[in-house]
Amino acid sequence: MAKYLKNGIDADTKMKSDVKVRETVENILSEIEAHGDSIVRQYSETFDKWSPESFRLTRAEIEACYAEVPQSAQDDIRFAQTQVRNFAQIQRDSMKDVEVETLPGVTLGHRHVPVNAAGCYIPGGKYPLIASAHMSVVTAKVAGVKRVIACAPPFNGRPHPAIVIAMDMAGADEIYCVGGVQAVGMMAIGTETCPPVDVLVGPGNAYVAEAKRQLFGRVGIDLFAGPTETMIIADDTSDGEICAADLLGQAEHGVNSPAVLITNSAKLAQDTIAEVERQRRVLSTGDVAGKAWDDYGQVILCDSYEEMVKMADFVASEHVQVMTKDPNYFLENMTNYGALFLGHETNVAYGDKVIGTNHTLPTNKAARYTGGLWVGKFLKTCTFQRVTEEASVMVGEYCSRLCSYEGFAGHKEQADIRLRRFDNQNVQGLDALPSSRKRH
């Protein structure tokens, strides 16, 4: 039976925090709806002390950012974007349009149609998350989205040059320096200077995630990407030092970032707890990561691999690092996770920054019903049909009877008018069909 050696804050405390976030976001979005650009500017001034003449960057401003970023850093960004683009293209190529004759004269199919406009949010107020530009903008462009706009908050009072050039290199058509709920609301609701988009994507803090939740339906969203979550699944082939490093390495995202260790080794559990305490004191972001560990960290001791899978699926974490004798066991048996990182050799940071899989992943147990951001999130799978006259008569007979069963007279007439027009026997509705025809 699973045993919690360390637990985080209680559910009631977290719920109270969620209520406050929800109310704050609701108020901001309603004001953007009513006042547009002026309220976006007001909140940008309030939260970010940022009020430029225009939030949208000009070509000259973008080029000036290139001049500030060393060529070596540009090369690194280009390498990372190549990996993301390559994997996104592999995903896109796996999605085939379909057109097939399912019955004589009946052709059915589907096409994967890109949305017309996507809004990509790139967090950058606390850390300049350059990689989020690759994950959202590059993926949207591979999907074929014509208008991709990207928003990132100011960093230290100005647009962060590396984020700006990453958005530009990724292919963003419009780049804005504005952050938080006001940026998400601007993209989804639209303002005088920013027409609305069809889909919102990108990670963010609890407020950004809540804004996306409230806007869902008005626009599409990728998923609810709130505070970063990480889970380590490990056995006695691992050690406390590497487990602690991987836990703190993700907990540094924010003081409300859950970090969970699931293991069947009591020794590893205790070693990891001790190592977290040691490493948080020497890690430059140890204050943030340590606070997250104190409030949201968990250590769960299990009896077996089977129980570890059960607990991991219950937690349904965003990132799951597997360091066991048989990592593939968890690949084959787990069902609820955002992304798996299999083996001691890889880690979540590879996925976050460079390896090619997308780092925008489900949080808050959303992994129970969705995967992460991928090229398919920007595509609508739309069906079509094409029917010959002869097939219309054959299908129409079934359709007319089925509509009659349900009492849908107008639906029935849609079928019957085609029977009258296309049936060689000039049948006047199904009631006049000969018994041999009614057997269809």
C-alpha cells in the first residue's frame, strides 16, 4: 500500500487560492471586453510598469534585438527550432487526408484544415522562456496557420531581445510585448489594434491558465497549462542526488510548482529528501524551488511497479521522469501523463529546451484527457461527402425512414426531394415505394 513520506499543502488552502485567481481573471477579461486597448495598457502599467507607444514591435525594433543577441546564442536558438520543426513536421506528415468510396457512389473523406489565426503566449516576466517561442510559433507555422501572433511580457522593463528574435525566427507574423491576462485577453477578445485569433496556445502561470479556461469556447485553446509539475519515478538503480536535481530543476519554475517522487525504495526516498535539503541551499534558484518543495513536494513510497503506475496515473503529472531498471514498463502501462522521459540519460530540461518534443503540456490532472501541444492542435479535421444520383436514392430511402422514426419532417423532406428527382421510377416519397424497394 502506498505511503506518503512527505505531502504538500492541503486541498482547502489550494482551493482558496484558485478562487482568488478565478475572480481576478474574470474581472480583467470583462474590462478588456468593454474597453479594449486602453484597459490592456492600464494593466500593463499596473503589473509590468510597461506602457510603450505601441505594444506591437516594428520591424526596426525587431532588428535591433538581433543586434543585441550574440551570434552563438542565435545559433543555439536556430538549432533548437530545427529540432522542434523537424518533429512537428513528422507529426504533421502522420496526419493524412482521407477520401474513400464507402458504398457504390458514396465518397466520404476528411481534410486537416489549419485555423486561420493563432495567438501564442510566451512567458517571460520571471524567466525569459525563449523555448516557448519555438514550441508554439514553430508548431503553428508547420501546421500551416496563416496568421500567428506572439506575445511576451517585458523583462526588466523592456522586450527581451532573445525572446523577440526567437519569435521572429520561428515565423511569428506579429510580435507584441505585453504579458499576463491582459495579453491573453487581447489576443482572444481582440482590441482596436489587435484582431482576435481563433486559438490560444502557450504555457503560463495560474492566472494565464485561468484566463484560457474562461476564454475557451470563444476561442480554442491547446490545454490548461498552469504551474509546472514534475514527477520522478525511480527505483534502487537511481540515487538521491540525481532525483533531487531533477525535482528542484523543475520546482524552480515557481513557488507553486508540484514536485513528486514515487519510488519502491525507502532508502532512495530518504536519500532524495536529504539531497533536496542540501541542493536547495547551493542552487541559485533554491529559494523558489525550495518553497515549492516545502508546499507542494511529495514523496510516495510504493510496494511494486504496479502500485507505482497506479499512483502515477492518479497524480497525472505534466512531466514524468522514469529512472528504473525497466523504463519501458511505465511507457507500456501508464496512461495519464503529459510527457515521459525514459531512462537516467534524459531529463525534463531536454524536452523543455531543445530535443524537439513540445514542452507545453497538461497540468492539474488534465493529462487524464489530453496530451500536450502538437501540430494537430492547430488543425481542424473536417469531413466532406460526395454522392452520385443513384447513391442518393439508395441512401435517401434509409434516411427518409430514419427521419420519420424521429419525427423530423424537414429532415425527411431533404431525403424525399432527392428521391423524387433522382429515382428513375419517379417515386413520390417513401409511402409510394414498392415493397421490394422498402426492404433496403
